[in-house]
Amino acid sequence: MRKTTTIFVLLLLLFSLQLVEAQNDTTSQLEDLRYEELLNSEMNKMLDLWYVKREMANSHSILNKFSDDHAEITETTMDSIYTKRLKNLNSVIQLGYSPLVCNYINLYANKRQRSSSAILGLAQYYYPWMMEIFDKYGLPEELVYITIIESSLNPVAVSKAGATGIWQFMYQTGKIYGLEVNSFVDDRRDPVKATDAAARHLRDLYNIFGDWGLAISAYNCGAGNVKKAIYRSGGKTNFWEVKQFLPRETQNYFPAFIGAYYMMNYYKAHGITPAKISIPTSVDTVMVKKEVHFEQISHVLDINIDEIKTLNPQYKRNVIPAFDKPFPLKLRSNDIIRFLALQDSIYKYEYDTYFGPLQVYVNAYTGKTDAPGTTKKKWHTVKSGENITKIASRYGLSVEELKKMNKLKSNYLKTGQKLIVGYTYIAPPKPATPSDSIGTAVTDSLATSPPNTPPSAKPSVTDSSHPDYIVHTVQKGEYLALIAKKYGTTVAKIASYNHLTNVNALKVGQKLKIPKNK
């Protein structure tokens, strides 16, 4: 009887162990699928970028016929072919092969070919200068492919955890490497600054671990987690020996990098053609010395605002915050020339319309917390469990800005403490302008004149007799951007039509030809 019981207990224990192992396998498979879904999500966001959508919509076919080499791949030969191709890459990074690597090769080279086509198109814009930065620090140039698994080359990507930009920096890590984040600027979204910071960060990680697989893994989960995994592995020193002790997502991270690396080198064998994505490459930079909104630039220079955003992704609210120091603006080379010629008109154009609603952020950024007659303070009462980081994030501020607004010396907050978290903008009454007076005089005259009798005091400031243009007489207080808005045109068009060499030197009584919209 005892023998039977013992056998039954052993069988039950064996069954339990098998059940636990099966559950662990199922959990691992689910984690692998979740990470693949995460990569798919990032690729979908990249495909939604305006300049990607524009070009992909015009691409009738992004795929070519498979090469003869690819045609030979079958389920039985896949592993040997992929392994051989990876070895031929001759990288200083130890590119091992495993079933997980195979999954990510298939993801980028077979399952998501349309996304990979877009990535290849973006790579032609980003990777040449990114590789120069990595070469400057003596690092393997192929490390730039990390951006594929981080953001699919989307400079404004934001993860659920708050990691931001093409290299997906967290706030604290970015701060360590000199990336500024405030109400208006997020350097993590500046591809050049973020790439330089990523190169320095990866160099530091490699100096710690001496293995690129572990350094790349640490980029994902942090050096502390990799050190713990090395300890649990008994002091192993390369990724493939430490892999099983890493966090589950990080176990996928380096294999996904290898899959992206493979695709960047063997896309032709899989019939993928790089999409023709036209981000302007002939660009120049000007240092802007006064705050300006992208909409002001867009309207006066007649430039697509999405193009301005694409070339200047670091500005969070479409504002260049040159309140107290210059900031860079990138535009096409010929647009930079026009910006310099028309900058005064650009700065004046609808200033209150664009900066009024942003007063809360302007005050936080500049430290001008008192603005009598234009703002009303917004308050937040600290609740139990809240911290300064959570509150600042809720109101779109950085911790430093929130501390500056409230003159706090530390991050410590008390429950019930009241904090200034912003300002509600109260627009001041607009002063009467000459055109307002004219309008009032006309209205009064119309109201008192008999029917069918023209008002006697109506001034003539425009002449519509010519079929191609209207003649406008410049009134006191008018500037070119204001006139352009009145007629539904742009400063650039009026300046060109009238051969103006200095658009900021209009004279009262000057005649301007305004081209009619046809």
C-alpha cells in the first residue's frame, strides 16, 4: 500500500512539474508575442507620419521579384541560409543565431515588408550622418540599426513609459547625457542631439560589459538589470550565456536587433525596395532671436507646416522659444533666405493669436509668474500619493519649471500643499485701429443714409478695377503680414508681385498691387 502511495505521489509531482514547465513555456511565448506586437505598433506609427504616408500612397509597388538566392529558401534550409548570411556580415558585434532571431528576421524581411520599405527609405536620410557620429566615437556604425527596434526611425515616437524620440531616451537618462527637456523643447526628439547622446551612452555601456550583446541589452533594460543577470549566470560575459537571466523583453531585444540588421543588408534578396521618402536634404539653419510659432512661419512664407515640424521635431508646441536666447530653425536653403528677408513680418503676424493660449507655458519657461491683467493663476492641491514628477507631467511641465514657479528648493511635497501649475490667459482688449475707425464710420453712414444712397464719407483704400490685381493703399499702422491676411494671400506673394526689396519699410500712402486669387 505504501509503495503504491509513493508511486502515486511521484507521478503527481512529475505531472505538476510538467504542468509548471508548460505554463512557463506558454508565458514565454506570450511575452515573445507581446514584444512582437510592440514592434508592430512602432512600425504602424512610423507609417502614419505625414511624409511617409504621402510617399507610400504614391508607391504602386514597393516589392520586386525575389532574388534567386531567396527562392532557394525553404523551411528546411532557412536556418542554414540565415546563419550563413549573418556570418558574412563580418561585424564586430557577435551576431548569434537562434529560433528567436529567425522570428525577427521573418518579421522584418517577410511579414512587414511594407514597413521595412519605409524604414529603408528613411534610412537614406538618417543613417549617413548618424554613422558619421558613431564613427566619431570609434563605435560600430551598425549600432544605428537600434533605432529600427526603438522607434522605426520616428523622431517623435513616445512609449507608454514616456521614452521619447528616435532613440527612445527616458527623461533621466537623457538628462545625464545633456538632453534638455522643458515646456517647449525636448532634445530627445532632436535626431542629431539624441544620436550623439546615444553614441556616448552605448560607448559607456560597452566599457562596462565588454560585449556588444550585453551593452545593447543594457540600452534596453539598464546596466543594473544586466549586472544582476551576469551574477545569476555565474559570471558569464556574453549575451548568449546571460540571456535566460535577463528580463523577458530584453531577451527579445538583441535578437530583434539582429533581425533588423539582417534586413538592412539582405532586403534585396527578399524583394524589398526602399521607398522614396523625400525629407528635404538641402537645408540650412538660422539662429532665431525672437520667439516664433510655426504657424507664423507657415502663413507668411507659404510653407507646409508639416515640413517645418519634420525638420524641427525638437519643438514640442510648434514654438521656437527664443525668449531670452537664440534657438536654431532648419528650413530648405531658399526658405532660409526668405525667412531672413521677412522675419519682422513673421514675428508680428497674429502674435497674440498664437502666443496668448500658450501664456501658461511662456510664464513657466521664462519664470515670469506675475503678469497683471493677462493671466490668472491655476492651482493644484497635493493629494496623498502624489509626487512632484507626477504633478509636473500632468500639467505639461518639467520638474524644474514647477519648482521655479513655486520657488521650491527641494522635490519634497506635503499632502494639502497648494502649487501654482499654470496660468489662464486673459486676452487684453484690442486697441482701436484706423481700419476699425473706418469700418465704424462706414457703418454709421450706411445706417443714416437713405436707401440706394452711397455713404458720403467712405474712404477709398482699394481699387479693384484691374482684372489681375487689386491696388491697396497702405494705411497708418499696417504692415505687410496684416495686409496679406486681409486679402487671403501671403507676404511672399505680395513682395514678389511688387518687387519689394525691404518688406519692413512700407510707407503710409504707398500703393501695393495685390494679386487676385484665381
